Amino acid sequence: MVRRPDEIERMAEAGRLLASVFERLDRMELSGWTTLAVNDWVEDLIVHELKARPASKGQYGYQFVLNCSRNEVVCHGVPSDQDVICPGDIINLDITLEKGGYIADSSKTYLVGEVGPAARRLVRVTYEALWKAIRCVRPGGRLGDIGHAVESHARRHGYSVVREYCGHGIGTEMHEEPHVLHFGRAGTGLALCEGMVFTIEPMLNQGTARVRTRDDGWTVVTADGRLSAQFEHTIAVTATGARVLTLRAGERGPAV
């Protein structure tokens, strides 16, 4: 689906507001919070201060405004008043926001307190992989270029890429075409064109790429219990390359 310039500007406004949520989270000390408390704080911010809608709440029957995926949780972690964020954790917060009928989607993996070097390295490489992929986005590029960029960077550093979950088109609906895989062959797949908008959201695991879903039907964890990390941005294809609609203040991406 190709968006008109005015639609992309409306998506950019949703993206700007969502980026501001993460900028506020960046200044918080998450240690000691329950994941449900973080969820409730984010909901209050989006609804009452930003005058927007948390797009995840009610989607597919989900009752929360964010996913909170801690340590071995790959994605779709459900907020709980029993789940306390501790020093040494890594935790991905995945948030969607709708404003004026258009949706933005982003996530960030946070390092909580003193995090060990192995976990810190996984988070760094995952963020690098996201930006490797973003820099492949341009008219005439291919979806396979994005997947190849993520997979090759992950493998170079000894990590696996989760295959069951992928990026997606986004606009007036949270999940639209196309599917944006985080593995693949360069030069293959759908050709990109100006006006396309989609997410890139690689999930990298320390060990096996295999995952399983817990009994709650939502929470996805690594099959071997090792750590997983994820980052996500909403991207628009421009005439000259990529526009990151959920870019946070001061964020320019690593030089990799």
C-alpha cells in the first residue's frame, strides 16, 4: 500500500508522539517497577497528556497498551503486577500509538542497572542490525535486502534471528501488507517504492532461533531460555531513501 504525502505526515505526527513516550521512558529508572505499573504509566501518558489512543489495547483481544519482554522473553510479554523489573535485566518495551486515524509502532530494549557484558553486546548488535536494515530502504530496493542486512549482521556476531515474527506494513491498521522478514537474500522480494510505510523490528537470540509460547497464549520465549533483544521503528520510503517516523530526539543510528 502506497501512502499519499498528507497521510505520511499524519503518520509522522503519530510517530513523533510515540517517540516522545520513549524519550520519557529513557529518563526513568525502571528498576523496581512492575511491568503492569509501566503499562499503566504509559497508558496515562498517551491518553491524558498526548490525547492519543494506545493502539494495542483491544487489538486481537489484548487488554494492555504495551508488550514488556524481559530477558528470555522474545516478544508479546504481558504486563503483570507480579513481574518486577530488576537490576541486570534487559527489557523490550513495544508500544503503538494512534493519532488522527494513523498508527505508529516502535520498540526499544532497555538495559536496567548494571547489565553484564554478554547481554549488553546482544542489545548493541540488535540495534545495529535494525539500522543496517533501515539503510537498505530506498526506492527500487527489495524486501530481501532488509532481511539479508539483519541476518548477515546477526550471524557475523554469533546470534540467531527469530523467524516466526516479522515487520509489517502499517497505516490506518496496525498490521498491513507487506510482511517484512528479518532474513532473506539480497536483491529478492517485493520492490520498494516511494510512499510505502512499514516496520522493521528484528529479534535476535543469544542461542537457538527456536521459540515457544507460554500457556497465557501471548508470551513468546526462547526455547533454550537464553536472552533475546529487539528494536523497532516505523519507516516511510522517500524519494531518496528512508524516513524514520518514530525517530527519537538525538537518535541517528550507530555508525556500522
